[in-house]
Amino acid sequence: MTTRPGAEPEASDSAVALTAWLASLVRNHDYASLAELRRPRVQLEPHFRALWFSPDEAQREVYAQVAFLFAIYHQGRSRPAYGYGSLGEAARRIGSGDRRGPEDPGAARLIDRIVSSRRIPWRHLQHAVARLRACERQPPSWARLVDDLTRWHDRKARVPYEWGVAFHIPAARAAATRSTALPAASSPEKDSLT
């Protein structure tokens, strides 16, 4: 997954393929398959189709669970929502009126539970998706969600930390902080000392 400054990270081919298949279920009004995906304890054909997109066995749970979250969000919808941004950015959209994201106490508690979890917090992610649906707000990018959750335990990726930053710090301020931090890391004084 590569990232251009100020742009949405490119999602993996397998995550994009899963998202395209899930969106086709909504576009084709295949409500039976979407309903089956919302029943995680009953493994039927749509569950196995979601697993086909996983590049390896270690990632299968992520693909199955994101398919479940997608089906939860799209219950009763006739058009697919591909979403945008990370889950942290999407959680900023939770709330009503002028109390959204960090200003909404429920959203703040929810994201704090998500980012402080060592294991992937499936229940809290389900709650976040349900809240976005109830608020009629766009979900996170489904393809990016797959890739982020696949890298949840990768300490270099720092997915929970990045979601927390995206939630608590406005996007323009976070981008400015990152752009000012990059030149400082390669300042002439630092280079002359090494």
C-alpha cells in the first residue's frame, strides 16, 4: 500500500476486489446474500465468497468480518457506499448537529475503545459502522478498512494510533503537522552531526 502526500492511500488489489464484489451485491439487489453476510455464525456461500478474496489464510477473518460490516451498513440500501478515509476519519462524522466526532461524547468513547484495543475490536467496529449508518454518514473506505485491519498488529503501520490522530486532530491540522515534521527530520544541522 503506497501513499502520496495529501492523497488517499492506494488499497491492495484483493481489498479493492472484495469491495467491488460487495458493492455488486447492493447494485444487483442481492439482498439474500447481504442478509446471509449479516449472520456471522452461519457460514453460507457468501461468507466463503468473501474469503476467496483473501490473499492468504491469515487474513481470512479480516475479509469475512469486513464483509459482515459492509452488510450491516448496507442493510436496506439500494446503492453502494464505497466510503472514504480511515475509520478514524469516518468516526469524526458520527453525531448530530454541531456535535460530531470529538465533540460527540459517544463517538469519542467509541474511538477510544477501538484504538486502545490490542486485538481487533470487532464489536466496537460493528458499533461504529452502525452509528455511521444511523447518522446517515459515509462509512470508511471499505478497501482501506481491509488493509488497515490486516496491518492491525504491525507496529510500524501504527493503525490504531493513525485512527486516533485522524479522529482527534482535524485533517488540515494533521497534514500541516506532518509536512512540518518531515523537513525537521532532515535538517542540515542534523545531517552535519551524522
